[in-house]
Amino acid sequence: MALVACGPKPDTAHTSPQYSTQAPHTVRQYVFAIHPLHNPARLFAVYGPLIDHLNLHLPDTPLRLEASRNYEEFEKKLYNRQLDFALPNPYQTLNALQHGYRVIAKMGDDQLFTGLILVRRDSGIHQVTDLRGKKIAYPAPTALAATMMPQYYLQTHGLDVQRELDNLYVGSQESSILNVYYGQTAAGATWPLPWREFQKEQPDKAAALEVKWETEPLINNGVVVRDDIPPELAEKVTVLLETLHTTPEGEALLKRLELSHFERADNQRYQVIEEFLRLFVQKVRPLPKEQS
């Protein structure tokens, strides 16, 4: 026992607590929010794999996908600068420039950015003026393709939108479509992506409806970044988006979005929306106040 007591002490290097004066390394997440193209569950199913793909190439600066319940909630976060990256509609994109964001990319396929006006096949509605005095459903006052563009179409084809229609803002694209199906409204406005989705997921209901009118196209949705985000990170995200269509993996992701490609863009590309808004205010109604 004496020999043991006098022997060398056991190595305690791996059993004693270790202390450091350095702070633990933490990885910041950057919020990437998508405007309400779909309900939140559907949006995560469609856009979640895209964000996962981006994160594979951004291990030190991961992105976190964020959905919003409605347009009002999304716009409040965007205009209060709570979002690092965002994919707003073109109207929201233009407004975001006034809150310290800049455009870095956009969705391609501008020809798909049109407004659709749906009616029931058995409605007996044949002309725009047949809607006079009736209820029309739209997702939200600030939905460009699914509300503002259809309202401009109706206004310039024989109706006074503010005085001759009962305009209902029902919260989502699907709700706008279902209001027509159930006869709650005579017509409903949406745009091609949610209409195609509805046709796939609810074909029996979709068969009872038809696209009666379609607007001229405008520029598609933008991708914006806040002005205090590192420029090198913004550039990495831009490159990853604009090259998606060049790989089989990227093409598969774009197919989920029903999109052929993203493309690099800048603020100037969205000045075309200013001209549309000028005509819209002149002919249809005032623009909604920004949420704050």
C-alpha cells in the first residue's frame, strides 16, 4: 500500500473539467421568407428542399425558411426589416427597396405571372359585365397577380371595380378558388401556379371551374436581401439560385416550384411595376397603406 501511495499519480487530463477563456462558436442563421404563395404547410413542402439545398453550400451561414399566415403578416415583417432574405411578389419587392433591401435575383418565366379570373362552368357568366353587382373573391389587396392585375383587367373591360362589385379579400389563393366552387362568389381571382396546384390536388372540384379571363403578364417575383447582410453571402445565394437549372438536382428542385429557372436581377428590373401601379391608382383604387 505504501508503494502504491508513493507511485506516480494517475493521469487526470481527460477526467478533470476543462476551462477556456474563449466564447463558444455559434453559427448565425439567416431568415429566408417566402410571401404567401401557398399556405404555410404547403410552402414548407415546396420550398423546404430548396433551402436545404442552399444550406449544403452555406455550412457556416445557414438559412432558415420562414412562412407567414397571410400577406399582412409577411409585409409587416418585410417592411420592419425583420427578414434577411425574402421572396416577395413584385409589388412587395418594389416597396422593399424603400426599407433597405435590394434585388439580387428573380424567378424566371415572366410569362406565367398573369392574373386569372375563374367562374363556375354552370354560372352563365359570359361577359365581364355579367359580373356587375356580384361578389368577387381575391386573396389579399396586395396580391399583385391574383388581385391587382385582375381588378385592373375588370376595370378596363367595362366594370367599375369599386362601385359595381362586392370585393372580398379571403386570405389565400385556395380560399379564393373555393369560394367560386361553393358558390359563395360569382368569380374568384388567382394566378397560374396555385390554379395548377388546385387542379392536381382537387381535380373533381377544379373540373367544375374554368378560367374565364387571363391578364397580360408582368415581371415575376423577386429575391431581395437586406442592406446589412454580408455582400459575399448575398452573392453566394445569388449564384446558387441562378445556377440551379444547370444540374439534375437543381432541375428537380425547380420542378417542385413549377419554375424553369432563377435569374440574376437588380432594382432597375422592377421599375416596370411603378408604371403599372400608376395606372392602377389612376383607374382602379388607391394602394393599401404599408403594414408596420
